[in-house]
Amino acid sequence: MRKVILGVAAVAVGLLSACGTGGGNTAAQVPTVSDTAPPTTTTTAAPTTTTTVAPTTTTTTTVAPTTTKPKPTTTTTKPKPTTTKPKPAPSQGTPCTTDADACIDLSANQSWLLKDGQVVYGPVPITSGRPGYLTPPGTFKVQWKDIDHKSSEFDDAPMPYSVFFNSGIAFHQGSLKVKSHGCIHLSNAAAKTFYNGLKVGDVVQVVK
């Protein structure tokens, strides 16, 4: 651009010189073209601001679940042993079982003392309850003893060597010809033996 301007200026000077040669003495003022380059326009671009956003790091911590397995509960139920006590065998020579300590046979009007199923005394004759006062059959235990008992129910009737086994019913010395009010009458000798041979808790069996 600058070279073009300089070229144009040179041509203009040449023309003016030629015209001036043919004219008067007045010198024509030729404008001087300044050798100054046209102003350069500099465009400064606005700075571009780049904002870099730091990445957000999210740390996820996964906690492994703690699994506690319950200990298995084992309940062992031991089967209860089935113990069936064998029924005592009949005592040899009596209608009662071997666990009896005294045996009374109402039908035969007899009685025995036993030890471990064996007869140790008897049979001896007896009398039992009259109608209305029958001696009840069953298995009982000796409750108490009184060597010189008097009946509080029957006018203080004497009941020597009494061995009670069923409420007011007892072995005792009494008539072997007259029926009782439920007690078992024994002879004097037999009553003494029963009194001395039986203790509280011994088993008395009464059978028909």
C-alpha cells in the first residue's frame, strides 16, 4: 500500500514540473505527500475466559452387610422312659399281692402277715364287719397304733392292740364269734403279733 502511494506522488511531481516549465515564474506549491503510513488499526480481541470446573468426585463407600447367622437352636427332648411297674405277683398261699404286709380274706375269714411276699404268720381266724358295717375291700396303709384303745364311737368298748389302717377300722383283739362294726377281730395272741409285726406305713390288703 505504501509503495502505491509513493508511486502516485512521483507521477504527480512530474506533471507539476512539466506544467511549471510552460508557465510564469510563479512556482506552484506542490503538496508534499507525507511518507507516513496510514494508521494501522489494531483490534484487540477481548480475552476469552475459560472456566474449568473441577470435577466433583463423589466417593461412595459401600459397607458390606454383616450377616450374623443365628446359631441353630437344637432342642433335644429326651424321651421319658416309660416305666411300668409290674403288677406284684400274688403271694404264695394268700389272695394278696407280694407287696402286702398284711392280708385279709373276707370270704375265708382269715388273715396273714407277710414279708417280701412271703408269709411269716398265719393264716389266723378273724371276724369282720356285720351287715351295715361291712369291712371295705381295698389296699390301705397302717396309719397309727394304740395298744389300749377305747372306742369313742361305741361306748368306750375296749379295743386292745389296735392297728388302724382305714380311718376308724383296725385290727384288734375281739370276739371271733360276733361280727364287728367294720374292724378285724383277732384272738389275743394274734392281736399281739399283728400289733408288734406292723408299723406305720405298712401295706394292708383287704380282699373279698
